[in-house]
Amino acid sequence: MPRHLLLCLAASAALVACKQEQAPPPAAETPAAPATAHAFNAQINAADFGELVKHLASDEFEGRAPGSKGEELTVNYIRDQMQRIGLQPGNGDSWFQDVPMTETTADPKTVLKIQRDGASQDLAFGTDMVIGTRTGQPEIKIDASDMVFVGYGVDAPEQNWNDYAGQDWKGKTVVMFVNDPGFHANDEKLFEGKRMTYYGRWTYKFEEAARKGAAAALIVHDTAGASYGWDVVKNSWGGAQYDLPAAEDKEPRLQAQGWLSAEAARKLFADAGLDLDKAYADANKRGFKPVPLKAQLSLDLKSTIAEKKSRNVVGVLPGSSRADEAVLYMAHWDHLGKHEGEEGDNIYNGAVDNATGVAGILEVADAMAHQQPAPARSVVFLAVTLEESGLLGSQYYVNHPTFPLDKIAGVINIDAMSVNGRARDLTVTGFGSSELEDILKPLAARQNRTLHAETSVQSGFYFRSDHFNFAKAGVPALYADGGEDLLDGGTEAGKRAAEAYGKERYHGPKDEYDPATWKLDGVVEDLELLYGVGQQLAGGDAWPNWYEGNPFKANRDAMMKHKAESSTSTDATKK
């Protein structure tokens, strides 16, 4: 759901679930007619990469919306390419892994009623607020729920921070700020200052409010804290939203969750006798206490509910000697589909995001399938769905892996590659996280390139792409692509390219394959590096871990301990 160079000014990928024409894909794995007569080369090269992107991002594929005609064309095309390369079906005897999804579309005529001292104010959907439910229920009614401001909505024991301390939250509506304590105050001593932690993500905030027992939660939007404008929030929540069914997600869910515009929030606070600017200052102080907003929320939310499914595509290159161990490459294939009713170009092709990633893993697969010697470990190539809807396809795979997670040596995620040309650097989103960087660094040095963290650390890109689900489970995951110090024009040119993409093409119909302006020599270098990481990992016996101090290391340690104990038990049984 992350995109340092390309997306530094862009919106959250995990937010988007745009209005699409949906049709359930057929259950059978139907063959697709050959889409191209292009002669592919086993080596990573620009011509093959461009050919793959051209088809995946074509108007014919209609923006690759989950559950649509575009999905059927997309997953069959990816399967056909995996077959051409020589991979084998990666989910038993199937190339596909069905991912159940609940589609929820809120009635755009929904209003939020704010009641105070006998007076009532209606907040309009899209203008003042957006609201939705993850319950799968077609109607949610909330009557006179007390509204309370809870700062940043964070409970972080290791930070000695609990915005929820001292109250019973059952049935209440909590209002909170986006991002972390420390961000708006520019205080590097609070959390990680400008660098967003998971506590700053809107997904965490709703999850925590549900764990506390709240009925509803509303996040106050601000462009700097969210790293995207109100239009992105409005457009993202204005159509179908997707979730895994509740049976696949045991965490509690709120009855309703959404966002308040900055203007609506300012009035809400003012009517309670509070100043919003002062509230930001107060919420950044350790020991902050929840503040009643002296108002009640009422809501009658009607939604259209449909149970559907989408598909991950899974191919595997079996290992030559340790086939039970795996390295995993991944990219999300889904995008925003075709927007019926829009004038002009209404197909959101998603060329950079993320036809480039899918083309990337296919190029790596082709090279790896033809290398000598063959990889000792198996290599999984996973194209996941529903990234744009909250990383759901990868979440489902982690819940139902084709290889046990303690048998996966590492994950390499490719999401929105830079097409701006060769760079002197390589951006590692979440830099300083895992020992996979120890493999990447010397390979980058051979290309005379250096590694560094993402530029816009406040945007939380590490939590916004599919590797994050593996990371939470403990599996080391690398997310890296071209930097911004371009050989042609330096950092100034790189920043201009990032700004242009963010303003003009990201999550819009202009994100199209453009052979006239795309510079694919940098893509080839980036893929060669990522191929090199997987080649070393698949050819060796190393089990990379997270660096000391990383929050995911405990899960990896427990995983490795369990694997060692299982191995010892198996050996004893054999004796």
C-alpha cells in the first residue's frame, strides 16, 4: 500500500476503493488467448518489461478492478506468463488462490447528526465527512453516542502513552488526529518525530478504537498529517469498500468509521468551546487526557453488501535441493478499474501502480527459471489482489500461506517502480529494518549506488504495501526501488518527476504506459539488484532476521525457535 520517489506527494494507496462496475469472476480457471506475439528473452531487459506493462495497463484490462472483467483478463494473463516462463502452479495444482471479499457500498445520502443542547447539525457525506462500516451489515444505527476527543487515539505501552486511559469506551464515538504524537509538534522526542510509526496509520486508529469497545471512530483530516488531500479521502470512500469476511479477521470491528474534514472538525470543536489548534498542541503532550466534546452522534447508515471473491496468482519455481524452503517475490496486480459515469477517459490503468511491479516479478521469474545453477530453495512469485483496498490479498495469503511462514527465508516486494531513468541511489522503504539490506548493499555498490531511507518518512509508506502483512507475521521483507538522485538531472530532476507523477497521474486515468517518456534503463538496474538479492537467498542457507530493536524481530525469533524445535523433534523421531 508504499512509493518514496513516485508517490512522495501522492495519496495513500491503501485508502482507495473507487466506484467500479463489478462482476464475480467465473469459478473455473479458463484459458486466455495469447495476448502477444512478442519474443521474450530470459534476461531482464527493457523490451520485455515494457511489453508486459503495455498489456497489463491497456484499456482492454479496464483498470484491473477486483471482481471485474479486468480481473479475469489480468489473472489469466499473469498465469499465462508464468506458464511461458516455466513456473509451476503455486497453490497445489492451481495457479490461483481464491480470496473471499465483502463489498460494502455506503449510501452517499448518509448524514451524520451532531446533537448538542437540543440543537442538531447535519454533516453531509463527501463534503463534511465520509463514513462506512466493516461489519458486513446492510444497516447500522447509532443513537446519541457520546463524542469524545482522544488525541491521536494511541495506546503504546512502550512509549508510556495511552490516549484512552481512565474511561469506559463502550458505545462512544471517538474523534482523533491522524499521524503520530510528535508529528504536528515537530518533536523528535515523541515517538519518531516526523517519521510515521504504525500508530500513525488510520488503519491502526480504527483497529484500536474497536479494541477499546467504541461504537464509532472519526479521524480529523489534515493534508500534512495524512500526506494526501481531502479529495483523496472523499473519492476513496465514495464507492465500494472491500474487506475480508469477519471469519478471516478475528479482530473486533467498529460499527462505523470514517473521517471529518478539517472545516467540520473545527466547527465541532468550537461548538464545544474548544480551539482546534490548541487541541493539536495539547494532544502532543505526554499525559494527555480525553476531552468530552459535549455532543452526541446519531447515524442511520445504509449500505449495499455483496459477498464476492477475487484471486491471488501464485507460481513457484521448485528448489533443486531444499524445495521445502522458499524465497518469495510479490507485487499487487489490482488497481482502480473503470469509473462508469465519468466523462472522458474513465479507465484508471495503473501503469506505474502497479503494472510495473507485476512486470518486475515476471522478469525476475524468467531470469531465475533459466539461471544455472538452479536455485536450491523454491522461489514463489505471488501477484496479490486487493492491495488498494487495504492489503487484503496479501493478508489472506499470510493467513493461508502455500509455504509455512517459518520456511520463507525472505520476501521481496515490488510496488510502483521508478520509470525516471538510472539513479545513483536506491531507496529502501523502512531502511534499517532487516538483514536483507546486508545482501542488497554490496550488490548496489557494484552499480555504484548507495542505499537510503524514503524521503517522505512522515507518509508511513512502509505500512502501505503488501510486504507489511509478512512483516507483522515476522518474515523479513524488503521494499526497495529506484532513488531520486538521477544520473540525468540529479535530485532536482528526481523530485520534479515525483511531483509531476503525484499531481498529474497517481491514482488517476493518466497513469498509463508511455514508451515515449518512460526511461526503462533504471528499471532494469533496479530489477537486477532485486534479482540478485533473491538469487543469493535462494542459493544459500541463510535465514535473515530483523535488526535488533525492530518490533517484528520477536515474531521472527519465535518462528525460528519453533522451526528449530520441530526439526529437532523430527530428527529424534527418525532415530
